[in-house]
Amino acid sequence: MPLYDYKCRNCDGRFEILVRAGATATCPHCGSTALDKQVSAPCAPPRSKALITAARRQAAREGHMSNYSAPERKELLRHS
């Protein structure tokens, strides 16, 4: 399942979304399906502990916990 960047023609919102095969992407802001797929720039994984920690915190705020180990997820969810 690829993750794509989109720009909505209706509200000019920009977002990325995971698109399943056969699914139609919709704008999370206005619900429109009039979207333009954008080119996503690849990003090398961070190497410093500070950048990794910051990326993990951002992922947790957004609800993406897959980059944490099971014990780390339990600890984070306990403090949420």
C-alpha cells in the first residue's frame, strides 16, 4: 500500500494518505475526490538520537506507532 502526497483541487489542502488497491482517495479536509497526486521527495532516515526522538514523538502524536517496539508502545500509551 503506497503512501501518496495529494493536493485537493477543491480546497487547496495538501496531505499524504495511504491508498489501498482499488480505493479512491478523498481529501480529509473537505471530502472531495478531485485530487492531484504530487511527487514525494524521498527522505533519508535520521541518524542522530535527537532527530529520531523528535520523529518518533511526531509519529506518536499523529497516531503512527509502528516505529516503536511493543514495550515502547505500552509505555507511550500509558502516559497518553
